[in-house]
Amino acid sequence: MHHRTLALGLFLGTAVWSAAVGATFSTLEVGIPASLRPEVERASQLPFPTVQSQSDPTFLLVAGGGAPYYNEIALEKNVLYFQRTLETLGFNPDNASIFFANGDDGRSTVRYLDEQGRERFKPPEIPNLLGAATLTNFQRWFQQAANQPLRPSQNCPVFFYFTGHGAFNGQDEDNNSLILWNESLVSVRQLADQLDQLPTGQPVVTMMAQCYAGSFANLIYQGGDPNQPLAPQTRCGFFATVSSRPSVGCTPAVNEADYRDYSSSFFAGLSGRDRVGQSVNSADYNQDGQISYAEAHAFSKVDERTSDWPISTSEAWLQRRVSPVNRFKILRRPLSDLTTTARPEQKFVVDSIAEILQFDLEQSFQQNKQRLSGLLLMEAEIQEAYLMRLEMELLNIGMEDTLRERNNSDAIAILERLLTCEAGRW
């Protein structure tokens, strides 16, 4: 394997990449059989889907591994579940731009396990597939989208869903990458450059389920750089885990009833139906008759019993502002005290995880955590994740309280802009 820039490893069944010190990202040459090795992409002319109703989002889905040996069937099934979710919510899946792995060239690149547990490969079987998830197709889509009519409503953003693998940037985890077919990489800042091509008034919402996905919360900034002001576009997003951690969900197993991952939970919360078609508890926590992205994200934090630490753009923005003093004070306030100012979806997360962990709402996080020390209520990795999700939720609530008490109009305006975007819906 050519490894000028990246070293490959495996963790939790997901391809995990880490950048060597002093290196930069580039495409890798992978030692896989010639019959499975990706070819130079052949689709140079792609139709752009018919523009939907002026009140509908523009859907873009990019999915799959970078090469067959980690192009797991779970990623293909995520695409099919996304299409079913669109139908459940009254949208036509034909109008979504979907790019997956090698596209429809007929090569067997989807890795799965047969009934005897043997590794097999099959061609992608996805209806209405627009093409391969290559860098050229990815860039071309944004170039074409930039020329589409502007629809600047919060309820009709470009909704970009990525389900695949992520690359960790050891030099700068604020600029991690997603991995496309042929093992091309798109960093946070490169994706920000693509978004910059869209009209300034066009909102963008992302949902990303790869390893190290939280780094893409930086898309809210100019150039994807957290040291710069917010981008002029309204942008927000939801991510399976924080920038420093791998995520779960990429598996060659075929039984969707066993899948536990952020995509499964987010779209179940958003649509009211899980990936095997069963109804789930409503995520309409503010009881307005609609499910927002933020409510689906909250549903995921409780529903997804995995090691993931889900995070959104507003949460990443708030957590950057938490000082050691802030953390000390917030985590020593009674949980019931913090939830008095929480939004309904935040209160749901705190109350639900507290119940899972058998926490006393009249005590602080630190008091409860000390009492839990050494006691395992579930698998250790999952218990640790629930503890961290609760800690993060409390910090979000407490830090927002702090900012509002300081009456910093600039900070409050930024926060409100992010929260408004995250409260959007399909």
C-alpha cells in the first residue's frame, strides 16, 4: 500500500484512518484484487434531477466505502432506508441525487456476509442511482446546483446526507475528511469551498454518519475554519460523533433489525418509522405536530445504544466556549435545575438518559457520577457513551444559560441563527 499520507486501521467494524505527522491528505493506492480495484470513473455527463417543488428540500446523498473491501452492505442499506424515509414523509425518492460507491457499472463491490458467514461481494442494487460517489461527480453536483433557482426558505434547504467512512487529520482535527469512491478525500475546508458555490441565501443542512464526523460542524464558518466568522449562508448539521472519535454502523451483516447506528436512529426519529418499518415513539417533544431535525437528533441520543457521541453545529459552537470554570459550575448544578431552561428536546435527553443511568434528578451530574463509579448497568462502552452524552447535553444547556445571562448580543445572534436552522424540518 502506498502510504505517503495515511495509515489504515480498523475499529468497531469501521474503516478508520489517521494522518501521519507532518503529512497531508491524498488518494491512496490500495492492495486489492485487480478485479475489484476501482477504475477511473466513466460517468462524465450526469443529469441533474428535476427541481422539486419550491417548498421541498434539495436532497443530496453520497454513500459507500472508498474501495470494495470496506464498502459494507450496511451503507447500501442506509441509502435504501433514506429512500423509504423520503416516501414515508411524502417525498419522491426519484428527485434525490444519490451517488453510491462505483455506481451502476455492474461490478460487484458491495461487501456482505452470506448465511454461512462467508465474505461475498455483489453489485449495488439501489433504485434511481445517479452515479458513482466519485470526487468528480461530487464536485459536478455542486457546480450544477449553483445554477439552480434559489429557494431561500429554512424549510427547503440543500439537505446533504453522507453515510460512509471518515479520515482523521492528525495535524488538525478541525479539518478531517470524508472518503469517496477511489479513496478520494474531501476535507471540511474543501466541502466548505463547494458550499460557497451555492447562492448566499440558500440554506444547507448536513447529516453525516462517518467516523470523526463532528469536524464538519466547522462548515458553519467561512472556509470551514473555526477561526473565521460564520459563513454568509445559513448552514447547520448533525453528526454521529465528535471530531476525535470513530463511529459505528458499517457492517457486512445483512440483518437490518440488528443495526444500531446514528443513521438508523436519526431517520427513525424524523419519520416515526424504524428501518424495519415499525413505528417508534414520537419525537415531537415540543408538541407542535412536526418533527424537526433537532428533535430527531435528540431522539438519536437516547435511542442509539452505541459508543457514539452525537453532536450538532450549535452544540459544537457552544462547547467551544465552555471554560474549565463553566464546566465545574454546570456539572455541579442539580439536573432538575438545569432543565428548567432547557428546550423540550433537551429536557427529553436529560430525563431519558438520567433514567437509563438511574440518576437522581435532584443531584448534580458529578454527584450521580460518583455514585455510579464502579457500577456497570450495561456494556461499559455504551454506559460511557450515555454518560458523555448527558454531560454534553448539560454543558449545552448551561453554556447557553451563561451566554444569555451575559446578554452578549453578537453571540446570542449566532446561536439563534444556528438553532433556527436546526429547528428546520422536511
